Amino acid sequence: MHLQIILQQIHLNSRQQRERQRLWKQSTQQQLLRACGATEWRCEVNSEAWASNGKYINSLNKTSTGADSVAYAYNAPVAGTYKVTVTYRSGSDTNKLAWSEQDGKITAGQVATPNSKVNNVLQAKTVEFNMVVTTAGAGTLVFTAPDGDSPQTDKFDIELVKLADEADLTELQTAITNAEAILNAADKDKYSAAALVELQELVNAGKQLTTASSQADVDAKKAEITAKIADIQTQFTITATAGNGGKIAPTGATNVYKGTSKAFTITPNDGYHVDSLTVDGTAVDVVTEYTFSDVTANHTIAVTFAKDAMTVAKENLLAAINTANEKLAQTDAYTPASLEALQNAVDEAQTVYNKADATQTEVDNAKANVEAKIAALKEKADKSALRLAVKAAEGEAALTDKYTEESIAALQTAIDAANRVLADDNATQAEVDAQVEAVNAAKAALEEKKAPVVKRGA
């Protein structure tokens, strides 16, 4: 359904009306020029190819003494909301277009008509707005420039989008969409479960409303859904602090959604215990976990710790250190690498032993580390058999006239590997024994040279 309008007349502004008697003999063009108060953008009907029917209103202007206007006769078949699409050209972002009906049958309003220039050349553009017709039937639609100037205007396409007695569901549907985004979110569990149930009930009720419902009911339900969304997304801050000797988790400022719960875990360090716990400045029973339930306000939680009243036993650690020192003196019995690892463990244990506030856990760990390094000591390997094997092999390798070059080279490779093991103070017995076998095998594999063949005469 469309609103039928026709161009009725171009109204002269009030200054022209006051000057009509003085200017009545002058031309209409001059009257319009003075009325518009401009020399370039006169208020007149012009002809150009860009206009839909070749005709357009050049512009409407507002001065301190009056304003130009264009009036259209229209016939609205029904009261309701009409969508208006205006084709225009504008050279300024400040241009606007205002409308009203001379007898108040249309709700007055205005719309911005931004600059439509492209490469500094005016181009046709459209702008849409809704116009509310409160009384059906014929009337006069008046357009003016609300503040300053308006654009060049071409055609007005007007169509009915909603009857006056129909409820506008647009804002309600937007509220429902926003609510369902929360209800279907992957992280919806961060909100209050009870509040989500209430929101779902409101959404279900909102979906029952139609255009036949009263606007008051629609607006009320939209308001309820919007308020519940805001309520669900309300957050409060819980600030947690801990003194020396332990920690609280989470620590610092934590945001919590309204109606949800938040638990805080309190962990003393070794040798410490929880000394005091205060919530919102009030002392509460000491616990290692505290939960804020159904949060509806900001909160604070603070915990302090104190050292345990107990004596740390260090006697066993000292005994382990003394045993280790005896082992460290046996440099001929153990490999240097294993002795070095034990020395590092002893140094660390001595530091703990000398520490006045060492905890029992630190003492026990240091003792266990020393004992583990003692157990890991590696005895030095007996290399006497390998030395004999190498010496014998070197004697055979010198017999170059007796053995082939290839077999002597293989033996020499085995001798070189054995010498590297002999030079390694950290070599294990297994490594030494393996080299003995390798050298003996290479020696046994020596191949004697064949005697040259002597040819006898015939």
C-alpha cells in the first residue's frame, strides 16, 4: 500500500511574504532568489537528466527571517508507519530534510542527507526514514530545511510498513535475539543458572506476542527481557590478598557474575599454617577453602599465615653428609663424574643444614639427594687386562711383513678405540671388557701374507 502524493506548490518564506507588496512587480525568479537568500542554490524546480522524471527541487534554505518549503498533496489510505525513500543530491554533510503535515496528521521529524559528492561531483543518492501518519485521508505534506540548507530532492517512494493499530515487534525481536545469544552461548555456564531459566521464560513469553498484541504489552516484555539481560551480565569484584607464608587462588581482583558462586583455595607454604581469615573486613573461621555464594555485591577476602611451632630434625642429614665426605675421599675407587655429582649434592645439603629456618621437607629432600648420589657412585674399572691386550696387539701390528695391510689396519682401529677407553677415567667395567674382546678378536683375525710364487725353468 502506497501513499499517493503530488507536488502542490513551492511556498515562499516569511521574508518574501512580508516583502510581497514591495516586490510584487518584480519577476518570480527574483522573488525566489530573495526568498532563498542564496545566489547559487535557488529554491526552484529545475530540469536535469539525473532526476527520475527530469525534474527536481533545487534546494530548500532557511534564513534568520524565514524558511523555504515544498508542499505535497497526499492521500493516505490508512493510518500507520510508512517507509520513505528519498532520492537526493547533497554537497554538505550538514544538510537535512524536515517534514510535517499542516494539520498535524503526520508526526513531524527530520533526517540527515549526507554529502553525495564523488570526486567533487554531485551524485544521486537515497536515504530512508519512517514517517508516521496518525490520521488517514488527504492532507498536505510539507518539507523544509530544519537547520540551514537541505539537499536537492527528486522523487519520494513511500510505502506502508505497519498499520497504526499493529504492534511494532522490531525492538522486542532484537531483545529476544540478544537474549538467545546468551542462552545459547558456549560459555553460558558463567552466568547464574537460575537467572538463565528466568530469561528463557521471558523469551518464551515474548515469542507469544504478535502484531495483534497491544504495543504496551510488547514494550513491557521488551523492557523485561532487556532488564534481565543487564541483570544477568552484571559483574561484581572479589579482591583476594595473602600475606607471607602461603597463597590464595585466585589472587587479586576476580570478576564474578551476579548470582553465581566463587571458591577461593588457601594453601600455606611448608612449615606454615593459616593464622587468620577475614571476609569483607570481618574475621571468620580459619579454613583452607572459602566460597562466596549467590554473589550480589563486591567482596574482599584476606588471609595471613604463621610459622608452625616445631623443631626441624637435622641429625640424619648431618649423618648423610659425613658418610658422603668419606666416599669423596676415595678418589681411586670411584669415577670422577660420579664423585662430582656427589660433591654437588653434599654442597646443597650443607647449605640446607646451615639454614636457620629450613623446613623439615627441605632437610629430608637434601638427605635423600645425598643418599641417592652415594648409591649412584660408579667404581673405577679394572683396566689391567685391557692394557695387556693392547700391548700384545701393538706387537702383532708391527709385523707388517707378516700380515696383510687390511688386517693390520683393522687391528689398529681396535687398538685406537681401546686406548681411548684406557684414557677415560669414567669408563665402566663393561666398556673396558668390551674393548678387550674387540682387540683380541682383531688380533685373531690377522691374515698372513701369502708367499710369492717362484716359476721354475723348463
